[in-house]
Amino acid sequence: MQLKENYKKIRTATIAFCNHLEIEDFAIQVAKFASPAKWHLAHTTWFFETFILKEIDKNYLEFDANFNYLFNSYYNNVGSRVLQNNRGNMSRPSTNTIFEYRKHVDAKMLAVIDRITDQKIIDLIVLGLQHEQQHQELLVTDVKYMLGHNPLLPTFADTYNLVAHKNTAHTSIKTAAGVYTIGHQEKGFCYDNELGVHKVYVADFEIDNYLVTNRDFIDFIEAGGYTDFNLWLDEGWSWIQDQKINAPMYWHKINNQWHYYTLAGLQKIDLDAVLCHISYFEANAFATFKNKRLPTEFEWEIAAKKLDWGLRWEWTNSAYLPYPGFVTANGAVGEYNGKFMSNKMVLRGASTATSANHSRHTYRNFFSATDRWQFTGIRLVK
């Protein structure tokens, strides 16, 4: 019964967010990495149709035979798919058709979910719900990217600022050198990249129990942070030069005053609010500017139970690599995490855009060093 209720609650939450969109918003793809809302709605539904309904009923009739091609994301085991940068070309099927698709699959799922006893299928349903929660956050970030690049900078909803939160702690936490245990050890769901409990040695470190604020970062800008190559990793320096980056994403200087775009519209920057939408390269340069550094993901996890976290996905100085003993699962599900363990950096924590009950101190998020459309921030260590 709890699984059924969770299914209804999570699937409903996706629609609740989309109720703030206009019909014209659903199909737009502004950049390759930011998928249209319509695609998110369909892809999360495709997951349940493909991995649950078709698995438990070999006679199951797909809602539309073309949808496996249109809404498969990166699962090569499941078949060919539309290129990611072409997702915005799908004016058809219509958005209304996608809503009908969700209703169709939801009805089928709710009719059978209480009768499923195979633990492997139950685990796949749980994975599908966690997957949908990941896409709920991607919906927030992708919609913000779309509207934040609209010439009018329109308001999504007055209640969706999401970047106004402030630090509640202002101290730092010292941790003694030693050998610590890393990895998921508690009951409940985790992704396969959190498994492989192992020991690590860390030296003494002192980690801030607060995140970098907008005021802090403006100090960096005004001190010439974006023009001093000494602060930057070589690849990061080339990136900001090529892309002409001189401020965090969504920041605009208007009449000599900093503003930023929020989902509640364009606003003057709250200097004391926590910084958001920053790349790893910018985070690393800022840390160098402050004569500090970013934490490793192990330091972050060791300190997590004492930290005030959850406002931003926090960049770490750790490359996204497998834990000892990591094994890629057979079939399509094995493509979920393992094949992305290259050229990515780990982020820890959660953000104000993260779905409820979708965070834990062992969660390993990962993005490229130049990515900044997610709700990312900076915590420092010395």
C-alpha cells in the first residue's frame, strides 16, 4: 500500500509543477543539456511502461510504438533513440497526448502495483520513482534555463524564488585525521554508485558549516577574480575566455547594480543569500582566491552529520569514479550510473530544487566541470 501511495504522490508532484507552465512552454529546448518539459513528462512515464508493465505482462500493448524511440534517454540496451539535442524538435506528439500517455500508464500501474510480489520488480518501481524525482529537479532547472533565456525573463510563479535562502550556521567544524568508513550503510534506497562501503584515510581538515554567499562572490568579482588567470585551472581559464563568462549564471548588472533571474522573476541580488548556479571551475577559482579549497567528497561525507546542508548541490574536489568493488548491473539498468564515470566531478548534498525525501549524506551527484544550470554552490575547507 505504501508503494502505491508513494507512486501517486510522486507522479502527482510532477504534474503540480507543470501546472505553472503555458502550453507553449512544454516543447522548447534552449540547449542540448536542458530537455523540454514535455520530454521529461514522457520519459519518466516511458520508464514505468518499459521496465515494469512490459516486463510483467508480455502481452502488454504500448500506448504508442514510437515512444520507445522518442523517449528513451541513454539506454542502449533498450534500442535506438532520438539524439538528445533533437528533443526540442518534437512538436508532435502533442503535449496533450503526453498527458494522456501518463494517465494511461498510471492507470495500468495503479491496477497492478499492489499485486506485485517479485522483489526485483518492486525494486525497479522504487528506482523508477527515484528516477522521477531526479527528473523533477531537472524540470525545475531546465524550465528556469528556458525562461531565464527568454528576452522577457518571465515569472514562472511568485512562490518559486528558490535562491533566497540564507545560512543559519556561521562556524566551522574541525575533523581529526584518521580512517573513516565511506558509502551507504543504512536501510532504504540508494543508487549503485553509493555502494561499496570502504575505508579512507583523511588528514586533519576544517570545513565551513556555511555556504558562500552572493556578497562573498561579488567581492571575488570586484577583486578581478574573472580576470586573474592565477586563480584558475588551465581548462577553466580557457573556458571562461571562450565563453566570455564574467559572473554566475542568471546574473545581470543593470544600472551598476547586480540582479539575478529567479523563477519568481528578475530581482535585485540578495547579498546575504547563498550563492547559486556556479560551475566547478568558478568554485575552484573562488576557493583559491580565499586561500582555501573545496572538500573532497570523503571529507564532505565524514562531516555531513554535523553540517547544515541541503540548500545547494555542493561541488567537491573529487572526480566521479567507482567505489571499490563497484559492479555494473546487467541489462539497461546497469547503464544508470556506471557509464558516466568519466570527466565528471562529484557534488554532495541537495538543493532547494530537490524533491522531498530525495537526499541523503551518501548521495553522489555528478556533473561536468562547466555545468552551472543546476542549483550548485560552494562550501570551503582549510
